[in-house]
Amino acid sequence: MSPHTSDSSVPAVLVLEDGRAFHGTSFGARGETFGEIVFNTGMTGYQETLTDPSYHRQIVTMTAPHIGNTGVNDDDPESGRIWVSGYVVREPSRTSSNWRAERTLEAELQRQGVVGIAIPGTRALTRHIRDHGAMRAAISTTETDTSVLHERVLASPEMSGAELANEVSTESPYTVHPPSGVATRFRVAAVDLGIKAMTPQRLAERGCEVTVLPASSTAEDILAVNADGVFFSNGPGDPATADRDVAAMRAVLDAGTPMFGICFGNQILGRALGLGTYKLRFGHRGVNQPVREVHSGRVHITSHNHGFAVDAPVDGPFDTPYGRAEVSHIDLNDNVVEGLRLLDRPAFSVQYHPEAAAGPHDAAALFDAFCDLMAEHAASPAPPA
Ligand SMILES: NC(=O)CC[C@H](N)C(=O)O
């Protein structure tokens, strides 16, 4: 691969909503960009992070100090483009070295017009976000006056109250088929609120034919697929705005169709059950989050990307309009609710990413659990109450 091409002589600045500024050099495209600043603690998987649609309108700081080491390939993206609105790294790798690499990370950021910055103090920045919370920010290579840039940050949109799934979803439905040699066992309707490419693949590997539907799909559209199960994906934005998706979720629960939700899908299930959601101070983003499965006590190391969470009773089953439910998973770092399970209906969800892109694979059995639920339900469909 060619050596790293960054022009480290081009100054850039990162300004946060609370006025804190970090000076550094341009990495990627030049220009100016806005978003909510968050940090990702993954030691690996920068391509999967950059292309995860849930990062839409967020400026992502990588806590791993060296980024770009393996370049960029055409196999690992989780969607058709980079979605982060800005990228903060400590030290861009000077060379890309991997047999799969097609080009350098910086070339890719430039090709896709993604503005980034290299700063010496990603650790100081991360500690600042940890102590003061995720907040609005801007990166600029064009505005050198930080107070002017700060004014623009204060005028930029907040993540709280943002409805963004429509901006990242597929425009028209498409189908992901099981790979050759794998028989089709189930039909799944997947509501794309920002779905990652690996998710339908994980289902297809298990014999699911997955019809991916646009976020704008109504409950009728979803039920018209006549699927064995319905999946609600991850996605960007504030779950408090997702009224349409909550209504669709309720229709699926009313129909008694098996349901599995991931991340945004977990928040939508929570809301459909009558629970509230709230914004976390700095969220969970990375591939190393420990989650406890409540009923077994087993701990899984899991991939996360969420800034909001469901507010649910963690001390045992509780009543909902759909019968009893329980919190199935809890984060060991901060006791945040990481999963929900209905006890009287075939529906469950997790706040994290069992599709594991990038890794780890501890939670892969959740896809098998969804298939088991569809198999059980097909054998003896429970009449909707
Ligand atoms: N990955 C996701 O689905 C994220 C859900 C939601 N946007 C959050 O930040 O919590």
C-alpha cells in the first residue's frame, strides 16, 4: 500500500458545545462538519464503525491510538457509505498494511468527503466527554476562530429529539436469501431503521429469507410480508421520536408474530411496552462491553453503539399491555438495561449488536433463539390475546 498521504501541515480544530477546543491537523476531507461528539473504545473494526448507519450525525472519536493500520477494503463496510459526520483520531497510521486493503483510510475519508482531525489528546477528549457528556461539536479546517465556530456549534441540531431513521433507511424493499447449500426455513420481515449489512446475513446463514423493508413501512406493509418473524433493526436518533415504529411494533405484538429487535429495536420494544427511554451521559460504543444475561448469570462481551437506553424495572418481571416482561440483560459497567423479553408473547430484544461487526461473537446465539421462537410458533401458533 502507498504511504499515508495526510498533509499534516493543514491545521484543523475541534470545538465542543461547552467551549472546549482541541487543535490538531486535518485527517480526511477538508472543510467543516457538525455532529454529536462521542467516543468508541474498539481496538479494531474502524471500517464497521464508520459505515454503521447508527452513527449518522455523530462525530466519532477513536480511543485506540493508531487508526488506519489495515487500510480500507470493499468487504467490511456495514452499509453503502460512511455515516459518521466527523472522525477524530490520535495518530493516523503512516502506512496501510493488510492483504485485503484496497486503499488507505485517509483516501477513503477524502473520497467520501468525511472531515476528520488528528489530535494528540484523544484521551483528554474522551475523559472530557465521560465527565461532561456527549455534546454537540464541530471540526473545521476552514474556520480558525474558535469562538466563531463555537457559535455555529450552538446553532447546530441536538441529538435529543432527532428523528433520523428515514435518512438512512433503504428506499425500497430488497431480499437477502440464504447462501447456497442452506435451505430456507423461515421468512423474516426486517424493518430497516439503519440496519447493518451483517444482520440480514446472520439470519440468512440460519436459513432465513429476509425481506428488508424501508423505515417508512406501515404496520400493514410489515404484516403483508406474512413473515414467520419480524425484526426491528438498530438505527440513529432519539427513540423518543419513533412513534411510527412503536405503532408498527405494537401491531406485530398484537398479531402474535415472533419479534426480535436490536438496539433501536430494543428501545422501540421498550416504548411499545409503555416504558420510557432516556439519554445516557456518554453512551456505550465499542466492541468490549460486558453484559450479564440475567437468567443464567453468564457474561457476554458484546459490541455496542447506543446513546439512549430503556428505563425498565430490573428487579424481576413486570406487567405490560402485552403480559409480563422482564429485563433479560444488564450492562456490568453501569447497570444499563441491555435486553427485554416478553414472558407471554414471542418477542425479545437486545440493546447491543449480536451481529458482531466488528466482533465479538459471544451473543450469536440470539439469532438461533429467534429461529427457535419462529419454529415453536409455527408448530403451535398462539392465538393473539
Ligand atoms: N445503534 C442503535 O440502534 C442506536 C440507537 C439509538 N440511536 C441510540 O443512540 O441509543
